[in-house]
Amino acid sequence: MKIYKKISAAASIIAVAMMTSCSDKGYWDEAPREQAYYFMTATYNETLNPGANEIVIPIERIYTETTESINVVFTPGEDCPSDISVESPVTFEAGSNSTNVIVKIANAVPPYTYSGTLSFEGTKSYSGVSDVEFKCPVAYTWTSLGKGAFIDAWVMDNAADMFEVEILKADGFERYRVIEPYKEYYTTVGPESWEDWISTTGPAYIEFWENADGKLSFNSYATGLLYQATPGQPIGAYSWTAFAEGSGYNGDNDVWYEPGFAVLSPVYYINGVGGFGQQKYAVQIVLPE
């Protein structure tokens, strides 16, 4: 009983001492609080439109009593274009726990992708995010112009006329897509000419665009034909730029034949086998009126 009483008395003395030590100007009130920061997300992904872009990424802090600034750094990833920058430092206003990091891109151009890591120079909060993995591909916005006309005179050698096709245009650019240009031919009169050489209904689209000099370029594509009906030997329609210098191919005949009427001159080629050369004005495209 005596031992119990002594222990109880000691516990009471300790409790009193602890209570009296917590004053208005105690240690915990006067000790400095360490500021800490964090992002709200560990990844940022967005498809960008061509041209200038401005991206806003929030950043937070723990304590809000004062105005303060911290530096923010963007470390570019592999093959990231160089026209990307971040406004730094960023400033938190007194009373606010958040502000915005502004990432600027001067002139985004498809098909490039902006990638890298966004980080801050400061203490990370215990449970927060200190780095944002940044990945933003650039893509065109496409709008349908309506129905135009298409023919590949080399492939569609038995066609009586051009085929109706949908044509898209990239907003703000002289860039076009011809949608499923070979499909109607291959599902109608094409088998009469090509028989078992037909392997698919052709590309989902052909994309072509106007260059600064007024001439045209296009993406190479598979025509949907197999050379001698042999698997693994697709006949491709290639831009002259796909071949080495000295090949003799050029883009002089990839032009607007007249306004709204594009002519392309692909090189029809089978990898590992050979080809049929560059066919002048073989692909003809009429834009919707």
C-alpha cells in the first residue's frame, strides 16, 4: 500500500509539472515551424494544340502566414523540344496555401512530345508529391470539309472514275487527310484487277500538306496490296523523301495542279524486293467545294 501511494504521488507531481510548463510562450509556441511544399499530382498529361501553349500546374504549401517565393525547375526529357520554359520563382501570397506554376511552350509542332520533370527547390511535405512527370504530345485538331474525290491511277487502273471520299483539314493549317481512300475501290471493282493481291482495304487515311514553297508533301503508306500475293511483301506508296539522296526521286510533281486539286507522285516500292518507280501524278485528290 505504501509503495502504491508513493507512485501515485510521483505521478501527480509529474502531471502538475507538465501542465505548468505549457504556457502562452512555451517551447512549442516559440519553436520555428519548417515550411514544406507539394504538388497535387505526380503526373501531368495533356494533348497540346499546335502553336503557343500555356500550362498551369498548382503547387501547395503547409503554412500560410507570410508571403514567400520558391524556385521551380523543369528538367527536359529525351528529345523534348527546346522551346519550353517555366516561370520561376513562384510566389505564395500571405494567407494562401497555393499558387500556380506556369509552363510555357513557344510553338508546339506535331508530332513532337514535350516531356520532362517539374520540381521545386524546397522541403517536400511528408506525404506530398515533390516531382511531376510531364508528358504532352502535340496533335492537330481535324475538321471535316465534307466529300471530295480521290483516285490512285496506278493502283486503280480499271476504275471508270474517281471515288467519293471524306476529307479533313487541320484547323489553322494547310494540312489534309483523305479518309479510307482505297476502301470503295477494293470492295467493288478492285478484285477484278488485283485478285488475291488485295490484303486489306488500304490505309485509314492519307495525310498531305502544303510546304512553305507551295509544294506538297505526304506521309508514306501501305496501299493494301501484297506483291505477288505474298505475305510480308506489302506494296507501299512512298514519298520521295524516304529514299537516299541520289535516288533520282524528287518532289517536283507533288503540287497543287490547280487550286483545290492536289496531285502526288508516290514511289511504289516493296522492301527487300524493289519497286515500280515514281509514278507522276498517280494520286489525285479533289477537295470539297
